[in-house]
Amino acid sequence: MKVFVLSGVLIVVFVFVLCGCVSGKECTNIPTQLSSHSFRYELLASKNESWKAEMFQHYHLIHTDDSAWSSLRPRKVLREEEEFNWAMMYRKMKNYDGSNSNFLKEISLHDVRLDSGSLHGRAQQTNLEYLLMLDVDRLVWSFRETADLSTPGLPYGGWEAPDTELRGHFVGHYLSASAQMWASTHNDTLKEKMSAVVSALATCQEKIGTGYLSAFPEELFDRFEAIKPVWAPYYTIHKILAGLLDQYTFAGNFQALKMMTWMVEYFYKRVQNVISKYSIERHWLSLNEETGGMNDVLYRLYSITGDQKHLVMAHLFDKPCFLGLLAVQADSISGFHANTHIPVVIGSQLRYEVTGDPLYKAIGTYFMDIVNSSHSYATGGTSVGEFWSEPKRLASTLEQENEESCTTYNMLKVSRHLFRWTKEVAYADYYERALTNGVLSIQRGRDPGVMIYMLPLGRGDSKARSYHGWGTKFDSFWCCYGTGIESFSKLGDSIYFEEGGKPPGLYIIQYISSSLDWKSGQIVLDQKVDLVVSWDPYLRTTLTFSPNEGAGQSSTINLRIPVWASSSGAKAAINAQDLPVPDPSSFLSLTRNWSPGDKLTLQLPIRLRTEAIKDDRPAYASIQAILYGPYLLAGLTSDDWDIKTGSASSLSDWITPIPAFHNSHLVSLSQESGSSSFVFSNSNQFITMEKFPEAGTDAALQATFRLILKDATSVKVMSPKEAIGKSVMLEPIALPGMVVVQQETNGNLGIANSESSKGSSSFRLVAGLDGKDATVSLESESHKGCYAYSGTNYKSGTSIKLKCLSESDSSDEDYNKATSFILKEGISEYDPISFIAKGMKRNFLLTPLLSLRDESYTVYFNIQD
């Protein structure tokens, strides 16, 4: 979303200047010359047909209603003798048979239920909790003000504040998200709340009386049509229209459909007036402002109503200047604002589905190809500072402002359409990658209503330290909050697709624990996916079939074999009878008459792999990401990113999984003083006492250590207390291979490489010298009778020393207290998918990007031989 800052009559447009020296582009519908009336007259009077063809090759206005086509004809441009040709052009296109029955069909969200204990189920629940927090009166406050109705309560802040021109956009998203969430959960409280929002908006619309409905006055559209500065009013209208349509589609709210069609009638007249008063070019010129997915929602409406006006309006919000570039397959999207234009492509995909015009299938296909091949990061996301940079020059763009979350939301829609049309596994693979890394990464754990705008991809960046950082529940409401609440409300919408015919077919393209009531197949299907872990590199899923009573038909199940899977070790079985598994990037298909209790199992080996950044300059060939199946692995680091593989013949030579039992060895060591708690921490390679941190932060990582038992024969799985009396080393969780070291008595404890350390790294973990049950002390093995000592002046930054009682100037009681630490489990822990990568100067803890909250990380490494 581009942000316009208004100050009097001065408008400052903040456009990020991208590395590679491209600036934000805007465009009109046609070559510049055609904006001139004189030039247009000369062109139409000419008998040079090739010249006409060249100038109009990107002119994509295609209407299908005779009267609407004629009334929208650009009268001030075309001469009267051209009217016949105008009408004949329309009739030729109207007779085109656009029917296509080969698309895969969507499975209703009503028929899919996520496993509440799964990663996706927890993300959905977190989002549901946020939707239920939001207050109806506060959501509709500005709508009521615009309609001159009473406004109980207080308005929300951020982009929904009463003085923000984009106000109302989030309410549209809320309508969509709540409808999808209700379909996904059937939560009664949410149904009541979303219905109340629709009713309140209906009252506003009826009070205004013209069909207009928005949180801002109509004056913003006067400015829009006059090509005067205004912040994207149609963007907000799109969100409201889409929200009302989703309330009808998912929740059966006919009032919402009536409201939407009345709104469209109002805007149809406005657009028609602009074209009649000025020209069609004037309308196209106004579309240089961001208009969201107006064409998309209008094509969707037309598919329901069949009203030709709705189709006309959809065509009028296609953006020929951008779609034209894609139609001639020109990779010239650099400099364009990404999220202004991806929705236009989505709308063009709906145009293909509605009209059957193959041009728009080709546009969507080419667009996906160039974004994925030249403008996408390893997350599957795209954009830097909201814009597309130069193609295959992404190494220069890694920073805090990568991957606007809205763009990922919309690119998922693009790939979803393409998969439904083609059944190509590559599009399902992309969907999985972008959903896993680009969507699941934007929530802050289980904290409802806390999401990010951008997903930083620079070295040592953090989700908490981007320009926007984490949003707040009631005072952000950015564009990416709107798409965020939608994304987490429809996590079940692309797991399953169905194919008509006899026998009917089911495509399972995402391995997410869930259940499906497949009505056309007359089967209830339960999909159970085992937890994916690093130490056992397989994805395992079990499908259990429960045919409906009396069902006797056969059906076909198609399971995606993803590109990241290895052929070696892949297994499939039906009721324990082995099945052949095809190569990756294909489908395993099985047709049978399913019986109650049938079990279809699939085991896919997960490959570790590196992936070079999309940059064709040889100097940047070493910049690579590390992936484990669909999971992008982030290295926990604030700066370093250098890896030298040397003579390694495979990734397993320098990347090793962290065993399951290591989590049981993670500890924190703390001391309490009054109401404050301080914890033993790594501070720039020295050990100090710091205030007890919040989990999910760099400070939590710095205060978490792994107990390494010196006796390799000791039992591996144990609780930290079972290590009391044993010889141990302390390894910082985020610095694998480093350990706490002691140089000499009265010297500060530090951190050093375990293999090259000059000091002693061995301690005996003993019961706390203060005699309390929950405490332990760290006795030096090289200096018996000397212990890790914090002192008695508790404050952050206090250095931990090695101190002997005989050398201490403290009383025995103070010494015992200063050398005793409360032993607890680690504040941080290893994700089940965790690895250690050997670095040039240090090793890196690798963990899925989606698992991180405020920690510093890098997703690209400088990997050299």
C-alpha cells in the first residue's frame, strides 16, 4: 500500500528508491500519443490498418452487453462512421464460447476442519481469538459518521482512524475474514458479531440512500475522478465489496449481496459519467491510483448475478497498461508497486474463467513465471519497499523492508488459480512454500492481533526491527493486517480440490492435519500428518477413509509428490500393501471403491538443499538460502553469514540435525533480588547477569544454555536436575560449538570455541551452596573450591567471575547466595526442525523462519567452497 502524506496542498509521496536505481512506475492504458485527441482523430481517419493495429494492440476494453457497450463508447474520440465497427467488434467477441469445465473445483471451507493441535490449527485459533476481540461499534464508527448517524464508542486508530483517508478498508477485510473463519469453525459468537457488522453497515447505506457505502465521504471520489491527490478510495471500496460478497458466499447473508449490488450500481453510474463527460482515457488515467482487486470482485459478482453491468464494470477495472505488458510477455514489472498490480492480474484470471478468453490465461501464466523466476525470494514472497526491483538482481535488495505481506497473500491467489486450471505440481509447490514461509511467519507466535507488515530478509534483521515492526491489536490496521486476518481464516481452502466426472477425483496438494467431508465422493477423510523433525527426515501422512452409509461409487485420490522430496526412500501403501511412488513433481493416483477404515499412507524423504538467490551476477552466486523440504531455515545471528564448505561432498558434511533429546538439556540460571529476577547471560562473549527476558527474543537466546555432559556414556535423555553431581560444559543455544570458559580465579567468565579454548570449560554442577532445593552452583573442575560468582550488588550487566570462598571478601552467607542459581528449563528451546551449520568463524543454529518472533536472523548465507 502506497502512503500519501498530506500537508495543506503539499503532497509528499514516499517512494522507496530501489537498489538497482529503479523508481516507482505508473502507467496509463495506452501509448502516450493516444492521450491526445488530435492524434486519436488522425489515427482513426487513417487507412493504415497496420498502424491502427500497432497502436491498439494493448487496448483490452471488452464489453458484452450491447447497450452498455454503446453507452460507454468514447464518443469524444470516435467519429460517427466508426460506430458500426465498434458494434461489430463487440458482437464478434460476444459470440466467443468461453466455457471451460476442466478446472478443478474448490472444496468449501465448511467441509474442511483443521486439526487444532497442528501448526495451522494453532495459527487459525490465534486469529479467531483476535477476530472475537474486535468491537462492532468501533469497527463501524467512521461508517456511521459518514452516514450522519450516532457514533457510540470510540473509533479505532491507525489506518482506521477517522482522519485517515483509507479508513474502512480493514472493515472490509474483517467481513471477509470473519465469513471465512465462520465457515472454517462455525463459531457462533463470531457469526453473531459479523452479522451485526453487516446490519450496521446496511443501516448506514440506507441512511445515505444512493447505494454509496464507505467510511469516508463521496468527496474522495470527486478528487479521484478529477485526478487530484487522494489515497486510493477504490482500494477501500474493493475491500468492502469483497467482504459483503464473502458474507453472502460463505455465510448465506442475502442482505450483504443486496448491499453489494446496490453499491456497484452507484459506482457504475460514476464511472459511466466520467467516460461520457470526458473519455475512456480519463477513466484509465484515474486508475493510476491503487484500486485493489476491483476487477476481481466484479467478475466474482457477475458469476453469481449474470448481470451484464457487472461484467462491464469488471472490464473497466482491468488495467490494460499493465496487462498489456504481460500479454506481449515483456518482463518490465520492475519499478511497479507490487500490491497495486498483483490484484489486477488476479482479476484478469477471473476474466479468463468467466469469458474463456485465452489471452488472460496466458497473462496469468506469464506473470507467475516472471515473478517466480526473477523477483521472488526463498520464502516465495516478492517486493522490496513495496516495489519490484530489477529482475534477477535480488542480492542487492536484502533489507528490513522485503516482502510486503499483502503481496504474498495475493500471489497465493495467482498460483491457486493456475493450479486449478493446469493441475501442475509446480504451482502447488509454490503455494506450499509461500504459505509456509510467507504467511505462517507473520504472526507473533500465539499472540492474537500481533502481525507484521514486511518480512525482513536482510542479514541480522528481526521481525521486530523492521520499519513498522510488530503491529498492535487496536492501533495499526495496516493493509497487511487486513490480508493477514484473511490468510489465517482460510488456511483450509487449498488443501483439497475436487475433479468432476466418473469416477470423481480428489487432489490433496497440502499435507496439513485436517478432516474433509467430501460430499461428491461420499467419503469423510481424515488426514493425519506426523510432526516434521530434523532428526528423522521424512514427511509421513496417513489418510483414513470413512465412506458414507450406502456409498458404493469408486473415486480417485491424487497425492502430490513435491519437488523437494527425494525418490530414494519414498513409500506408499494402502492397508499395508505397498504402492509404487512416482517421481517428485507428479501425483500418486489411486482409484478404488473405498471401504470403512481404509488407510493410505505416504512417506516422503525430505531433502536439505541450498538455493541461490535470484541474481544473475557472478559476484553474488555464493548468496544462498538453506531449505528443508518446504521450510526456509533461518540462521540465528546478528551479523555473521559466512560459511565455507571446503571439500564437503554433501550438505550433511556441514549441516547436522539437532537430536530430540537436546531440548531436555536446555537450562537457564537465575537469581532473584526483591521483585527482580536476573539471569546468567552471554553478553558480547562475556557472561553477565541480565534482567529475565521475554521468550522469543535475542535476550532469551543469550540466557539459554545447553548442558553438555563430559561423560559421553551418561544417559542422554534426562531433566536438568539429573545432571547435578556431573561434570558439564555450558553451550549457548545460539552459538553451537562455543562454551562458557574460565581463565583464572577472580577472572570474568567468557565464551570461546570449545575446540580452541585456552581456558577451562568444565564445571561440576552441584547442589546450591545456599542450601535451597531449587538452586545449583557451578564449581570449576580446574580450580576446586571456586565457583561462578555474581556478587551481591544485583543489577543488569554485572559480570560473572570465578571466585573462591577463601579469596572472597564476602561473608559465607553472601558468598553462598552469590554462587547459587535457580535452575530452570531453557527460556528458549530448539524447534523440532533445527540444525547446526558449520560457519567460517562460528556455527549457526538453523531454525524455520516461521518459528521466530523477535530474534535476529539471516535467511541468506554467503556459502563458499
